[in-house]
Amino acid sequence: MKKGFLYRFFLDFNNEYLKKIINLALPVMLGTSVGQLNVLIDRTIASGIVVGGISALNYANRLNGFIQDIFANSISTVMYPLITKMAVLEDVKGFKRVIGENINLINVFLVPATVGLFIFSVPITKLVYGRGAFDGRALVLTSGALLFYSLGMTGVGAGTILSRAFYSLQDTRTPMINSVYAVILNIILNITLSKFMGISGIAFATSISNLFCTGLLFLSLKKKIGPYGMKDMVYTFLKVVFTSLVMGVIARLFYIKFYVMLGGVFSLLSSIFVGAAVYFIIILFMRIKEIDFILSKVRGYFR
């Protein structure tokens, strides 16, 4: 206002950009609504299985979401402007390269996190929630849900990147449609698996539907832009899985060996530290270009 700017309210519903925003935003809103419907259905089924089922799902989902927020959401948020820039410049080669690098980078962090949550679901749940009214029964329910929620973590991470890729191409309908398919599958699996696995079955159904949705996004993006380095992503993924399994075995053995000596909390924290150290030492020798890129940036920063 000091510079002489004066805003006058004006709304033109025939404006082409306003129409474009509405057309792009509505599918995103519907897709988000479908996701919330999915959560509501999970809780409704959980309430009919066991007392405290909803709380167990919420507690497990918070831990799972905490890991996803640290790695998947942060990486996708930072890289989204670069993805959009490639799309605007119509740099198809660069666009494909950035998508592949982002998915590889997320897998480097989420795959070992999945293995860690899988093998330490009980002690981690006990460390975070094990006090007050959170008794042994709640521990079993929550840790079981956390274990099966963790299986879909990589799917959620890759799906976040792929959804952003579609948004940068101004295609918000495809992620919405795939989300609807995933919710339908989740409902079917919820009803089926909860009969045999209880609360854990609901978490397992969510993980399967997330992986299914991500698979659909992979195929849909390939149809839209052509091949984008799937072979390289699979090769990197297998490297990360192998390294993560080695890490998991060593961390679990360390935990068992030192549980009596150090106690539950200290043996868990020590095992996580040892496992992380083993993972990053091995991964350095796997010749993953995303890791080499990060190390080069770190070296340049310290110089």
C-alpha cells in the first residue's frame, strides 16, 4: 500500500485460469475425501472387532506416519518444484530422471525403516506408549497393527512422488481414480482379513491397498510419458532390500544378546544405532548414484 498498490475485489467466473484451478482442484479434493472415507471405514470395522481397536490403529498409524513425514513427505515436498520445472519446460528426459531419482532416494530411507519397524514393532511400541493405562493387551494390538502398517510404507512413499508427478503434468484425475480403486480393494480386504487376523488384518489390508494404488500409478505414468527407468529403480530397490535385511539380522541379534545386560530401552536404542551404522556402511559400497550425490553435497558443504 505504501508503494501505491490498491486491491479491488473482482471475481470473474468466466476467467480461464479460475476455471482451470477449479478443474484441477476438484479431483484432488475428491481423492482426499476418499482417503478420509477409507480411514472412517477402518475405524468402523475395528470398533466391531475388539474394545480398544480404534485406539490401537490410531497409535500404530501415528508411528508409521511419523516415519513417512520425516522421509517421504519431506523429500517429495523439496523435490516437487524441480519436478514441476521439468514439466513446464517440457524436458521429458529430465522429468523421467528426477522421478526415478526421487523414488530411489525415498526407498533408501523407507526400506530400512520398514525392516526396523517390522522386527522391533513390540519394543518400539512399548518404548513410545508403554505407560499408564497402556497395558499388555494394548501393546499386543498396537504392535501388531504397526508391524503390518509398516509393510506398505514404501508404497506410500513412492505413491507420494508419483502423485506429485501427475499434479505437475496438470493431471489430477488419474491419482483420484486410482485412489478410488484402492479404497474399494481396501474395503474388501478389511472385511476378509479382519475375520482371520483381527486388528492386524485391517492394517495389512491398508498396506496392500497402498501398494496396489502405487502399482496403478506406476503403470498410469508409464502410459502417459513412456518408460522412465523402471529397470534401474528395481535394481536399486533390490540392493536396498538386501542391505536392509542384513541390517535387520545384525540389529536383531545385537538386541537379543544385550537385552539382559542393557535392559529393554538401552538395548533397543543401541540396536537401532548399530543397525543404522551397518546399513550406511554397506550401502556406500552398493554404488547407488543417489547416495553418491548426497555424499558429494555433504563433502562440498564441509569444504
